[in-house]
Amino acid sequence: MNLNDVHLFLVITETNSLAQAARRLDISPMAVSRRLTSLEQELGTRLMQRTTRSVSLTQEGSEFLPYARSLIETEKGAKSLFSSDTKGVSGLLRVTAPSGFGQRYILPLVPSLLNNNPGLRINLQLTEDVVDIVGQGIDVAIRVAPLRDSSLIARKLSDNPRIVCASPDYLRKFGTPEVLHDLSFHNCLRLANVIQWSFESLGHITSMTVDGRFSSSSVEGVRELCIQGMGLAQLTLWDVKKEIAEGKLVEVSLSDVLPQYLSIWALLPTNQYIPMRVNAFIENLKSSLG
């Protein structure tokens, strides 16, 4: 496969125009069209739909896109192995993660990653939305929620069970719940889109509808009200690990159910030709989580 044609394909996806791709590469539009056709013939499938004004990826083109990026990055990585000027990993690292987790655990890693890798650039998207990492060209997505069935490649970074917690002051005032039903007598601080709290019992998921006087769209909001002694909260371990270690919150164990078992995952669009910068980021994050 001609890597120059693969690079051309990536330029077209960025510009959405054969003419603009031609200008960027300083070749004729006819040459761009001819080389794209050559790549499609080699792969045996149509990668792009063309009109007189624009181009768009076919389904096969969308599936090929992460492989194309990896091929070009792998080529750059191979060349850098023999360059005396190269230090560390390089290229643009695109990451998406939940806002709260990203601010607490990913942002602190960024300075050292950039300092140790002068050729590295990082684009970090912090959002609660489930991003289409293939369509948006994301290198790695961090997930703390249950994984959906998909063709994405998942690497486990750490255990992350959902736990019930409260401040010591709240438990002194209102008592500690001992079984699942006791939650109905407590003020439960919940995330706005989570009406039920989930647990594990006898190998199955069991859920209970909870109610309270406060809900928030953010983990930070629920956690802060919980610290202030305003109620019980169910958050994942890594959402409150720091506060538990500092004694600001206490984990509440219920005798008839167990915490729902979750994990922190790194999702990749493919397990082929993974850029070195992606592996470097994942290993740094995994090490920081212990």
C-alpha cells in the first residue's frame, strides 16, 4: 500500500474537498482524484462519495479511517527511532473523558507528558457525552460507565465499583443505613439522569429508585453536597477516593447487597498499529491510578 496515497486520503477527510486537498498538497485536483481511485482499487472498496462540490466518507471509508491514521503515525514512529533529534513520542494525541474524571486524574498528567515529549501535542475533550471516536478521529476514550456492545477495543485500567457514601456528620445525625430498604428513609443525592441506584446481589444487578431534595448533572455537585452533610450519594470509587482517604466521606456498606462492579476503560478505535503516543498516555494514566 502506498503510504503517500493513505496520507492523501487523510488530507481529503480533513478538507472535505478534492480541490482543497490538491492545494494543500500542491498537486492538481486530477492527480488527487487519480490517487484516491488507485487507493480504492487497491483496497477493493469505495472510500468516498464524490460530488462536484464535496466529498464524504462511505461506511467503508469510516472504517478505514482509524487504520489510515495509525499507518501514518506508525511510519512517523519508525522514522523517529533513527532520528538523533527525536525525544519521546510525538504527534497529536486526541483524548475524550468524562469531565470530573478528566479534571481530577488526566489534567495533572498533561504537564509531565508534554515536558517529557517535546514533539507531542494533546487535545483533551472533557464531556459527559458518548463521543463517536471513529467519526471524530479520537485516539482514545476513557469510560467509567458500563460499556456498550461495540467494535471498539477496550483496555481495563482499574476497578471502579459504585459505592454509597456519606459524610461522618450526616451519619452521626441520621444514622447509618444497614440494608437496601433503609435508603428509602434517607435523603439521597443523585445525578440528574440516574433515578435508580444499582447494586449486585447473588450475581445479578438489583436496582432501587431513590429520592432526595437535590440532584445535579455533575459528579462534582453531588460530591460537594455529600461532603457538606446533605445526604447519601452513590458515586464510583474514583469519584470519591480522595475524600474517603481524607476522612471527608465514609463508604457505607449494606449487608444485603454489594457495590455494582464497574471498571475504568480506555477505548481504542482499533488494536492495529496503535501510535506510540497512545500507548504512552494509557500507561501513564494506568500507573497513576495504581
